[in-house]
Amino acid sequence: MTETQETITAWANETFGPIASIERGITRANLEMAEALHELTSDHDDWRERLIAECADVLIVLARVASCAMETVTIPTRSMIAFPAHTLASHALGVANTELARLYLIAAEANLPTTRVHISYTWNKVKAVIEFLGGDAQAAIDAKMAINRARQWRRDGQGHAFHIPEGSAA
């Protein structure tokens, strides 16, 4: 299935309920960003694949945030590798992480037009990480959403949830 902002948001709203606020959505994106940063600094042999999957999680949450802000984000395909992938990924994730903090403050001020611009900017920075690593953002999102759709979730009451590990009691 080719995922879009609309399919992601519809599934997530049905599964988790609507996001309580744009700020809450950004906070969740920041949790996913922390997981991406963790993978960037890990010593796993498959760090690239794991980082791409975590970046896809950030994009999935940002798609929902964009829907709350009534902004459409696109997943254009573009390749740009000129420096070592780890260096570029590190820089782009750092910029995106900083942008998430800025985005939270802007959203908290209820400045919707500026919030929309910053959602798109953050989206493009995270998408660039996937590209720097030789991945495809659409493919990464589709793969991660297939996993998400198959999981069981524990709702947090704010429009988000944490997946229940297989074999755990719900």
C-alpha cells in the first residue's frame, strides 16, 4: 500500500483517536526523533536501516501533525549524496531536532501559518536523512506503516499510543 498523509491520519485517528493538540503531536514527534538520534549513535551493524525506520516514524507523526494544521506535506523523490552518509545524517537530524523544538514554541503561540511552514521544513530535513542514507522516504513510510498496522497498541488518551510488544499482556 502506498501511504499518504490522508491514509496515515485516517488509520491513526481510528486506532489512537485524534491528536489532542498540535503541541502534543510535536511532542510525540520529538520522542520518535530521540529514537532516531539513538540509532544514529548506536554501534549496530544495521544502523542505517534502523535509522531510516526511525526517521519514517518521525515523518508518520509529522504527517498527522500537518493534518491537524491543515497542511499537506509531500514525499518527493530526490537523491543527494555528496558527503559521508553518517555526517550528513548527523547534521540533518540535528537541524530537524532543533526545528522540532522551535515548532513546538510556534505552535504553542497558535501561529498556524508559521507552524505550517515549520512542519514542512522539519519534514524535509528528516526526509533528507533517509535520502542521505540511500533510502527512499515513501518506501520507508510504507514499510513502517505496514508494521504499525499489524501491531497492537496501548492508547495514551492524547491521540497517540505505544505499541504492545509481542507476547506481552495487553
